Amino acid sequence: MALELLFNLGLAVFFIYCFFFVGSTVPAALPNTLGGAEWSKILLVLLIISLIANAIKIARSNSGNISFKFNFDIKKFVTNKMFIGSIIMLVYASVLDTVGFLTSSFIMFLFYSRLLGEKKIKTLLISAFGCVVLLYLIFDVLLGIMLPRGTGIFRTFALFIESYI
């Protein structure tokens, strides 16, 4: 309990530092626009508020019972869905430029949906395909943001698929 409380407060202090660091290093945006610094500050303020609220909740729920027990089971940690999901996202971010958005996102959605409990192959394939197409349409078509196409055969595949969208 106390370790969780300290961790929350430590993260809040770190994000407060980041708030001031972003403000001093990123150039100001044009008037009446939100630049990179403003978006970062908004997210940091939301994180700080959430961490402080969580710390208050922890302190209230365990008032008078502060203990510094540290139970760490490596098997539980490695088999935790949060850890496995983080590994999936790390691999996804690592291969995104090489494999391209369409292929890597489709595979990532398959693995993540399976992790979350979907067992039907047909549902996995349809939902992954639908999510990738929807994200592609939002970012590439509506917002005009170029998504990575990959290299080699993956680039050829992405160009082939994009010609039909």
C-alpha cells in the first residue's frame, strides 16, 4: 500500500517537472492555436490530477494501516496481461517502420484481441481488419497523415492495398 502511494506521488512529482521542462524547451505556438507544448501540458496536467486523486484514494482506503510490504512474484508478473500487452505494443512499435502500418497493425490487433479473450478466429480476423481499415481511413484519408508503408515486400503490399481503398 505504501509503495503504491509513494509510486503515485513520485510519478506526480516527475510529471510536474516534465510540465515545466516542456514549457521552457518547446517553442511557443502561434496565437489561437494549440501547439505541441500545449497538448503536452494538457496531458501532463490530467496525469498529475489523476495521480494525486489516486494517491488520496489509497491514503483514505488504508488510513492508519501504512505498511511497506514488498511481495514480488516474477511468474505472476510475466504472465500478467498488462505485461504481455506492453510487450505486444513494444514489438509493434519496433517493427512499425519496417513492416508498415497495415500489416503490423493487423497482426498487433490479432494478438491483442486474443490476449483480451477473443477465441473465435473469424471474429479475430474481421475485427482486426475492420479496426485497421477504420484507423487507416481516419488518419490517411480524413486527416491526411501519412502512415508508414514499410520496406521491400511490405511496401509493395501496402501500396497494393492502398490502391483499393
